[in-house]
Amino acid sequence: MELTIKNKFFSLGGSSKVLDENSKDAFIVKGKFFTITAKKFVYDLNGNKLFTIRNKFWHLFRRKALVYDANKRLVARVIRNFRIRQVYTIEGAQEEIKVVANGPIGLGFDMSILMGGREIGHIKRPYVQWTDTFNVTFDDPQDAAILVALVIGIDNIQDQAKNANS
């Protein structure tokens, strides 16, 4: 299964489109207009809130995004780690999840999603784009919503790092 997560070209809150393989809406992602922590919400097509994602405001060395379920329970921490390759660790999941770069991080990237050491999906970001776009491939359709939330968390972390360096 494949989803495309594409940030809207003009959006005051940082909303995104999530499309399935047939270019039909799969989820709704809305960003909050004025927030220090880049808060975003993932909804199903019926308007039910599935996840809230926000950056951790205070951080020392590693940037983090927090993912909450519809009941406001923290379900995952997306943590940006730097080693030889860029790695994101997902804490709080039932099994250890890592998102690992398959090469150098540049304008675009290819990352593997590993759960318990086995690959469960890929995140690709095209080299040429007008807005941030992520293609997520995975096998289990039940993973779709949480993977969208994790990719939004990774995008929030990257945007926060980019804004801090400019």
C-alpha cells in the first residue's frame, strides 16, 4: 500500500493532503494556525480525530515530536538522532521502531521503517518539489494512520531544525 503526504503550498497552519494510490483522499491533516510547537491533527475521512502531533518545546540535543491518540494519551515520541546516518527513533510503541536513512540526507531521501529489526515500510521524499512531499509504502493497512502521524512528526522536526538554522 502507498500513501502520499503532501504539504499544502499555501496553508496558514501547515495542513497536508494525504492521498492513496488512486489519488483519492485517505486522511485529513490540519495544522493549528498559531502555535509554537507546530501542532497538527490527523483525522479520518469522517472527521474523527485520530492523532495530535506536536514538537516538544524544550530540547537540549535531540529534537522530538510527540504523538497523542484521540484520547490525549501519548502513544509515541519521534526522536531525531544523528549518527553516521540520520535515524529517527520511535519510543512508546509496543515494539522498537526506527526510521533509518538509506543514504545521505540531502534534498530528497529514502528511509526504511524498521519494527523490531524487520522492515515494515519505506518513506521517500522526492528531490524536486514545490512543497514537502513524502511517499510512504507499507504492507499492513492497519498501520496507515499511525505511519501518517509519524511522518508528520518527522516533517515537523525537520521544519523546526530548518527554521532554527535560518
